[in-house]
Amino acid sequence: MNVLLPLFVGLLAGAVAGKTAAAPVKRSVNLAVGVLGASIGAFLFAPLGLAARGLFGSLATAALGAFLLLFAVGLVRRTT
């Protein structure tokens, strides 16, 4: 179960970020964006003393990280 929960949170976060960013992509891409977003969110918020607690906290951290990831990818795509 400890392996499946981060994947589930990543899938949800990627789906939320994908819908908000209006980027129609496959579920596998949403999962990757969500999992990477969770890592980015944890990396950025930990030095600020903001730690995710529980399912909602993990989902919020992952979704914010996924938004940041999609924003950064959008910036790179515009400049190239």
C-alpha cells in the first residue's frame, strides 16, 4: 500500500493540473507530471517548513508542484 498511495496521489495531482492547464494528455503523462510535481513540491516546501500531512496535504503539495512543472515546461516551449 505504501507504494500505491504516492502513485494514486500523483495520478490525481497530474489529472488536476492537466485539466487546469487545459493540456489533453494521456493518463500515463498525468501520472508522470503528478509524481514529478510531488517531488518538486516536497523539495520546494520543505525548506519553508511546510510539510504535507495526510492525503489532502500530499495532494495539495503534488498539485502545486505539478502546476509549477507545467508552467516551467510552458515557458521553455515558448522560448524555443
